Amino acid sequence: MRFGNAGRNIITGPGRNTWNGSLAKTFRIRESKQMAVRLDVFNLLNHPNWANPDTNISNVNTVATISDINGTMRQAQFALEFRF
């Protein structure tokens, strides 16, 4: 086996692009009672965040290829809260 002379960390992967958003509204029901509604969205634009390139040199067909993503697709959660 023979090693090359390339330095460490010379292969950089693609960057991350994630936008998160939230909307909230509070409604007063009576003097001391309130209802809060909230919507949270993660990865709002549903942009794929590609993983780092493959650096395993044992399989020459997949070296420097990107075949996976980091993170998840768009997710949303809804919350309803009653305050008394």
C-alpha cells in the first residue's frame, strides 16, 4: 500500500441551507384565561442539504461522490395551549 501526499481536510462538502419559521397568536377568552395557537415549520423551503463526499478510497467508483443528505425534509408542528 502506498499513501499519497495530499494534505488533511482538503475535500470540503456543500454548505447547509435551512430556514425555520414560526407563527403564534394568543386569544383572550376571559380576564384570566387565554388560548395560544402556534405553528412551527422546520426546513421551510424544503431544500436538500447534501452530505459530504465519500472519501473511502477502497471503492474507486464512489470516491468523491455525494449520495446522501443531512437533515430531514420539511416538518411542521402545531400546538394549542390553554392558559388559566
